[in-house]
Amino acid sequence: MIITVAGNKKEYAEGLTVKQLIEAEDVENPLYVTVTLNDEFVQSAEMETTVIKDGDEVEFLIHTAFGNDAITLYGFNNQSDYELF
């Protein structure tokens, strides 16, 4: 299947879960990542069971610090398009 990960088209096997994708993409600090699937947030408790489908779009938000620079966005084309809080 072909999916978009952080703005890049990639090929993965069918049946891939969000957790497996995080591992395959070698996401920095996987315990502190927030994932959107087709612009919808995936709850941490659902990452092991949420299956990604052909054509899906996945983005990672990596929590890297505190204060005004609380997170770093990876893959978003325009950070101003996303209201964080």
C-alpha cells in the first residue's frame, strides 16, 4: 500500500498499525509522539490497534521541550495551519 508519511509517499505492507509505523520510521522519542491519521489525532491507547490503510496520511508531532517551544512539528507543510492549543 502507498501512504503519505510526514509529507512523503511511502510503500508499506497492508495491515500496518500506527505503532509499527512509528517503529519503522525510527521516530525519535516514540513515547512522546502524537500522531495524526488523516488529520485526526490517534489516542495513545489506540496506536497498537489502529490499522493504516492505502492512501492514508500520517503526521508525527514530537514533544521536545517545555514552554513556548513545547513541541516540534514534523511533516506539516505549514505550521500555521495547525492550532495546537
